[in-house]
Amino acid sequence: MFAPRWKKESRLLYKGAKKFLNYKRDLLTEEKVANIGETRAKLLEAIKAGDRDKAKEAEKLVAKACENALPRYRRPNALEENIEVFFVAIVIALGIRAYFLQPFRIPTGSMRPTLNGIIGEPLAKEKFPAFPVKAWQAVAGGRKYIYKRLSSEEERYILPHPTSRAPQGAPIPWIEQRQKWQFFTETTIHFEDGAVVKLKAPRSALENMGALDKEHLKHNMDGSRWWLVPNTIASGYTTSGDLVLVDKVSYNFRRPRRGEVFVFDTRGIKGIQERSDNPQGAGSHYIKRLVGVPGDNLQIVGSDLYIDDNPAGEKKIRQVMRGEGSHENWPGYQLAASEGRIGWQRFLDDPEDVLALKSREDQLEAGMDPIEATLRREYAAMGDNTRNSLDSRYWGQVREYNLVGPALLALWPFGSGHWGLIK
């Protein structure tokens, strides 16, 4: 503890040379091993004798013996060392993402006002700010400006989607929305004239801009043809959806709780998988509020969510359905609507409808083995903004194997009002 600094450093080198031998012994010749051993012995002798000058000379011999022990060895330069550190950091970050915390960007407004999706606002191009202002707004608040002419002086027809149709058999327009790298949302429109237009915003934001809303996107009586009216322009800006961190550990140690915000993937959710043009395609993730756990029977009566014939008692669910706290002036829970939801099955579109969630015991009684019965426990998910949410009212249950974890933190944008722990 009270040894001089030079002696501590010499001992560290002595130990380091031993580690080098242990790690590289299979690559070293007997002569090299013996040489390193001899230099280490001289260093230890100098340390015990308390001879600083002799220890310094022995340190040089030990370092040289180790450096020359392997062919083509050279001390890494600063650039190589930094690159190595960089890649180690990437590996650590990927490990954290895979097993502990994973970032997600929210693309839609289904969780407002708890969390924001990408919000679109109309704005004429001539009112766009200068580039420095745009750059600052992009960094501070994730604002992005969009200007795209989608139709000229004539109507522009959209191709029907090659695989998706409404229940009545009418084709659905080929307007795709997908997430890229979990952070960026893009809408693609396929036109009859062969053009493919891509817009870096979700469809809901483009509707808010007045580009894909009811005034501009039309269809005939039977829904067999869809088109954009003349002079349709997407002009305005989007504000980035909240970037959230999801806790991927907790569900390994506790059961999911009714009322928490959670993330799940869409594997095996039939209603979503069958809609190949759905806003978040197969294999993607959704974020909603967990409103039902295994064994629950759900109903929507008025703006209230009923669980087993009683209004839900969890604080956050009650705030949503009663318009309390941050949900003041919001409409509460709503039944599934047919308008704007062509092709989706509806599980809760009448106050008498019941969405039953099977427990492990229910699955065991149905003949499943214990492991499968556990993986197929069922949950229900709804957005806080149910008038603008594709959730369990349209595609049913989320199963145990779909669960990723509870949403933990809202990280960015800082000015959204949601920064911090997610409730």
C-alpha cells in the first residue's frame, strides 16, 4: 500500500508479462518462453532489492522480450487503438440492445397524448425557413420539411395492392408504410402510370398535411378504383415521434402488468400478417398500453373499458377512459370503427362484444403442452388515442411470445413534454 510508485509499476509489468505468457504460450517457441521467464526473474530480483535503476533496465528487457516473442509484432498506433475501442463499443452497444435496452421510434399518433408519433402540419413552401433554422429545428425537435407534388392538373390513379382486398372483395390502394432501421418511416405510393413516389413520413402525417386526406384521396362507389384529385401537393413539416427505450429484462422476472405501456412484435398476429399493406408490416413492432392480461374479458361501454363486467381500476387506464390528468379533453376508449379501416376484422365494435384472453390454464385444458401453453398466454393492447389506433379491437390478442418489454424512458425530442420515465 505504501510502496513507491516505480515499484508498483514494475510489479504491474511483471504480472502483465505473466498474462502475456498465459495467453500466447501456444504460439511461442520454448526459447521465447524461456527468454521472457528470465527477464521476469531479473525484474522481480530488482524489485525485491529495491534497486530502481536496475528495475528500469529490467522493465525494458521484459517489454522487448514480449514484443519480439511473436513474429510481425508491432505496437499498435493511436488510430488502430481508437478503431479497436470503437468496435468494442459497438459490440457492447449491440449486446445491450439485444438483451437489456432497445430504442424504438414511435411512428404514429396512437399513443397520444402519452407519447407522440410523427406529427404532420401543413405549411406552404414559400413559408419554409432558411437552412440554418431548419438544421437547428431538426437537431432540437426532429422537424423535417417536405414538399412533393403528387398530381398535376389531372387525376392520378393508384394501383390496387397485388394481395390485399377489403372484405367485400374490393382492392385496396397500393400505399405502403414501413419503418426503416427502426427509426425512419417512409410512405410509398404506386401509381397506374408506373411511377413510384416515396415520402419520408408516415401516412397519418401526410393526411394531416392535406395530401392523403379525404379531400384528396378518392375512390368510386365499390372501392375498385382509387385516385388523387388534381393538384395534390404534400407541403409542410413533420415533427419526430418520441424515441423510447424499452426494458427487455423485466418480463424475464415478473409478469406484465395491466396499465403499463409495452412493446411487442407482430409475429403470428393473423390480422396484421394478412394485411401486407398495413402501416407496420410483418416482423415489425407496436407500442400500446397493456389493457388486458390472461383470463380477462374486455368490453368497451361508452368511453369506459370494462374488465370482467367492471370498469378498469388501474390509474392510467382510468385516466384515459375518464379524460383525467394529461388525457383531459381526450375522448377515452372507442369501439372499433369501419370508417378508414377497410379490410380489418373487428373484435370490439359493439358494447356487447367481448374480447376473451386465454390464460395458461385455458390453453392446458385445450390440450397444449405446458411450454406452448405458457408461450400462448394472451394479452390485449390498445392505444391511448383509440380513435387513431390499430390495436386489439381490430386484430385481437397479443401472445406471450410476442412480448418485448415495458417502455421505460422517452429520450428525445427534448421539447415534446414526454422526456423521462414513461407512465
